[in-house]
Amino acid sequence: MESELFGHEKGAFTGASSDREGLFDAAKGGSLFLDEIGELAPHLQAALLRALQEKSIRRVGSSKEHPVDVRILAATHRDLDAMVRDGKFRQDLLFRLNVATVSIPPLRDRHEDVLPLARVFAQKASAEFAIAFAGLSRAAEKALLRHGWPGNVRELENCMQRSLLEAGGSRIQPEHLGLKEGAPPMGTLAEIREAA
């Protein structure tokens, strides 16, 4: 991963047959998106922090640093504050990354987004698989709204790809969705207490 981010010099490790620029160099003067930043190993957190603080990087196998001008956009589904408290994420790196935060609640808390997203994903899959999207039946819409979406938006996208293939060009029905029937999501503890 360090080689992926910062690049490497020829001969730095087995298989490094030539010099290679990393993502920081490729994003020079622009933005670099780091998805699932909460999964970054501790030694890579330290290397990333150094790059952000010093605004320079060192390729794997090199002794020379060179400047980089990159804006970092990072995303995670993890609670980084809790990870800092548990010693699993560097607090100083969180401070460096946390210049501006955009929090997007999970899909289970945004029921109004389920059907529009489902339609967009179905249309995207329709173009990709060359299968007509004939729409969602009312029962399929209700099933989509009842589901708790523990896998968030990625689960919905996968569900719509599968259902489009299952429906084979006809209107998508609940049986095409492949969702396990169960009790509707109960909500957060605060919502349950308020309802009680």
C-alpha cells in the first residue's frame, strides 16, 4: 500500500522492475480520494501523516523526498473518534484529515432515498447488462422500504443488479429482490424509547 500511495524505485522490492509513481504523484495539483481510511494500518497512518504534514513524500526504496501538492478527500464508515479512543487510529492524523466533515447517515435512516437510488441503480444496471428496466412493482417498492439495509448503498446497488437480472426485462417483483423477509428495522435506541 505504501508503494501504491507514494510510488517506488526500481529494485526496491521483488517485482519492482522499474520506477513507478504513486497516487500522490499522479494527483499532483489535484485531489486524492482515500476510501475506507479507517482500515489503514498503523504504519501507513504514520506515513500518511508525515506526507500531509511535510507536504513531501519518499518513494519506497528511495532516500530522497520530493514535494507534493495534493488535496486529500477521505471516507470511512467507521467511527474514527471511537477508534482514536481505542488506540486504533492516530489522533494527529484525524486532526490533519478533519478539516471539513460531511456526514451522510446510513441508508436505513434515509428511507426517502431508497426508491430514487433503487431506480438509478436499476437504470445503470440496465445499460450495463443490456436488459430493459420495466420499473418496480408497488409490492417491490414496499419490500425495498421495509428492508433495513445493513450493507447500506452498496447492498442496494447489488440488490438492484440482481433483481434486474432475475426479472429479465419484466417489472421487478419482491421475489426478484432476494431480500430476506423479517421484521422492519426498529430504529435507534432513542427512537424506540421515544415511541414507547
